Amino acid sequence: MTQNLYGSTSVSVLLNNYLQQHEQNHALPSNLTDVLNSISQACLHINEAVRAGALNNILGSAHTGNIQGEEQKKLDVLANQILIDTLSTQSAVAGLASEEEESFISTNQKGQYLVLFDPLDGSSNIDVNISIGTIFSILPKPAGELKTESFLQTGRHQVASGYVLYGPQTILVLTVKHGVAMFTLNQHNQFELTEENPSIPVQTTEFAINMSNQRHWQAPMQKYIAELLAGKIGIRGKDYNMRWVASMVAEVHRILIRGGIFTYPQDQRDPSKPGKLRLMYEANPMSLLIEQAQGKATNTQQNILDIQPNGLHQRVAVVLGSKEEVDYLTAKHQNC
Ligand code: P6P
């Protein structure tokens, strides 16, 4: 068998091969590879727990709440602890922030990176066997003492981001800001490269939104969705299809593969909240992946990656996916 780009004599390229090759090709620091390998190891453990489900009595509520005021599922708590335990032993990691933790966790003083994560996104789907996922974001640790402000960097400062989708396949998707790579878990429990540099189609006829909130949306969003629902006879002149999985990881994965637009807008249910999704460990990591795949992500006013954070658990309106559709919807909000 001829050697392929990654020095492997078989056609399979495993995660560590890929990361080491990227480390050389793009002069990435080796300890970033170490952090990504640690995250993938933690997600292998989470994957085992997810797939055991009821057999391990791991479904259902933990009867506890988190900083978001949300009821935690047993798997939320377990996934969070697995990530904390694994990353706390990774010397390159200085600190952690999690959707499930009120404040940050200091780990290794000499670490160069901060890791932020939603340990199990899509929790409402856990007990009904619908795809869920782990989302992660990696930031450089600023010089000096670790404090909350150390984490409050714009999404453009991320050095890597990604997710693991626990679906019909277990798929790791990541970027180190040189394109996007997708790895499928093989029968040897190894992540194997199966897709490189997906490019999101500029146009789309598929949208994802929770329609039950329609009466709460601001006028530009109501007008936009009404245009899509009008189909061919409307001003957009084409029929649209709709999807809503209630797992952002699944929606983003679909968009990376075949395009589309996903939005969770601000609504009037709680005008004090700019949106439901969290900037630091949902919107930012996903927006970096989308941009690396030629898509776009805004909060209807500006590019999500340019938002200056003011809190670890800050919420944000999200519009992401096929560039032309995101630009059209964003312009609607700016011309109102
Ligand atoms: P709703 C999951 O809880 C999540 O944070 C995202 O993964 C998902 O897109 C959204 O919330 C679903 O929200 O209001 O439809 O349940």
C-alpha cells in the first residue's frame, strides 16, 4: 500500500496521526495536540455511558439544578465530571469552564490553555434516544493569575473547537483553524478520519428553528420565517424544508454536511435574555467550525466571533449556516 499524506500505510488515518501531521504542517504547539487527545479520551468514556443508557441506570433526572436554572440529567452530571477529571490531569490545561459549573475551575498553574465545554448538549433528548453531543472550545490562557476575565475572550481567540455527536455513529468534528476534520469512531474504539474540509453550500432551502416560539419572536424574525413558509409563491421564490432536533450539535452537523440555516433568536419570553444559547461554550465553538467550513454565524447584529463576552454563561441569539441565507436574515434585522 502506498504511504498516504499522514504516513499511514493503510487508508485509515487516526486522530493522533492527523493532529501530529497538522502540528508539523501548521507549526501547532504539541501541547494543543495533547489537549485535543485528552478531550477525545473523555468523550470516549461519555460515549460508553450514553450508549449503555438504561442498562447502567444512567437515564433520567439527577434531581439537581445548574447555574442555568435547568434540571440536570444524570448523564449531564456524569459527562461533566468525566471532562473535569480527565482535563484536570492534562498539564497543558490551566483552567476549565462548564455549562454545569457556576464558576471556572483552576487546574494546572503552568497550563497554556483554557477549555470550555457543554458536557452534554441536547439533554432533553437523552431519555428518548435522540442524538446529543459534547461541545468544546479551547482558548489560550492569558499571562498572570487565572480569573474569570481570563476566559472572557472573543471567539476569534479560540485556538481550536469542536464537538462529539453521539448519534447513529459517534463522530468527532474539530478545527485547529486550518479547515474542519471529521472522525468516525471505528470498531476498535478509535476516531478515524472520514471527512476533511466540508464546505457549506452558500444557498439553502432548509431551516431549523423552534416554531412553537413564533409568537414571541421579534418582527424581523417573524417576517423572515413567514417568507420561508410562503415557499415558491412567496418573495423567496422557492419551497423550504424544516428540521428541529433540539440538539444544536445535530443541527450544526447536518449543516456542515448539507447546508442549511439554524437560528435560536432572542424572544419576548424573557426580554432580559438576548437568547437561549450560551456564547462561550455553544455559540463560539460552533461559529468557528461554521466559518472554517465557509459558512457564517451572527447574533443578527454582528459576527458571533467578534462579540466581547461579559460573563461565562452569557447568552446570545444565534443565526448560523449557509452564508447567503445568514446574510439575508441578518440584513433583515439591521434594516428594521
Ligand atoms: P428548545 C439544548 O438544550 C439546546 O441548548 C440546544 O442544543 C438546542 O438547539 C436548544 O437548546 C433547544 O431548545 O427550546 O427547542 O428545547
